[in-house]
Amino acid sequence: MNHPTPPPVSAQLVLASASPRRRELLDQLGVRYEVKPADLAEQPQPAELAEDYVQRIAAEKSLAAWSLNPDGLPVLGADTEVVLDGEIFGKPRDAAHALDMLSRLSGREHWVMSAVSLRAFGQHWFALSMSHVRFRTLTRGEIEAYWATGEPQGKAGAYAIQGLGALFIERLSGSYSGVMGLPLRETAELLKRIDIDPLRSFRENFAA
């Protein structure tokens, strides 16, 4: 006997990012979404402060996805940057670039700034998470071995806190999920503005 295919569950918002980390974190909140990555040239403007840059890029991502959103769903954009002495590190171009980044982070403290931008109903809200991270001292051999794992590729600052990069971290003050790519507390507060409350949804599903 053939059973009918259940109808697809409708998305609650659009995620303007292809990042698997952000998808994983949204899944953790129980949010239903569809992915429409925003393809932008991410380049700081002259004399632009790091905190202004990360918020601008998050806003541009959500705006780009909003313009390609015929269903009018809310759009969530985000950007995360590693910042040392005011310099935005970005993602490593190659092994030499990653070696330089991680060598400079070695034994020092740096900032991880993660901005979230939400657009819905003609309005725009945003939030900024700033976390302080201290690396232990790294050897060149450790950095080269880490690059060989493939994990640093495509990661801001050439490391992933949710992976082997955690081996380098002595101290974190701030948001673990923010360093990972999407600060959950700030994101959940923004989502309440469009009547998406992860805790309420959990309670309702549990009661059912």
C-alpha cells in the first residue's frame, strides 16, 4: 500500500549564507529555513573599523538575499571576522597565508566579531557579538600539521573553534557560537521580533 508523501514543512526564513556551521547552529534553534547564499565582494573600506565592517557585510548579505526573495520570507544574514590589533584577518588564501595568520595569533589574544542582520516586513534589525579569544603558543610544526588537515580553509582567522582549532584556545570570553559563526543568544533575540521563539516552539512541540 502506497502512503501519501507528507507535504513539505514551510520555511520560516531565508539564511543568506552557505556556511554549514550557521546551518548547524540554526538547526540547534529548531528554525526552519531555506538557504540562499549572498555572493559579495568582502573587502574593508579605507579606515573602516572592524566592528563597522562586520556589521556592514552582514547587512549587505541579508539585503542581497532579500532582493532575490519573491516569497517575502524574513532574511537572516551574518558575518564573522577574526581581528588582531584592529586588523581584519579574513580567510586564508593559501598555506603561507594561514601560517602567517596562526603565527601571529600564537600566544596572543584576539577578537572574534560576529554580526547578525535580520530583515522582515520592511524593517531591519541587527546585533553584534564580540568575543575575546586567547591562543596558546603554537609551534610551526603544529600550524603546518593543522593546515594539512584541511580545516583552516575557508575559516576566518584560519581556524575552527568547533574542530581541531579548539586545541589552540587557552581562554574564551564571550560567545562560543559567535566564534563558530552565529551567536545564538543574539540571533534568538532578533528572531523574537518576527515571532520565532525557539523555547516557546520547543515547549509547544513537547506538549503536543
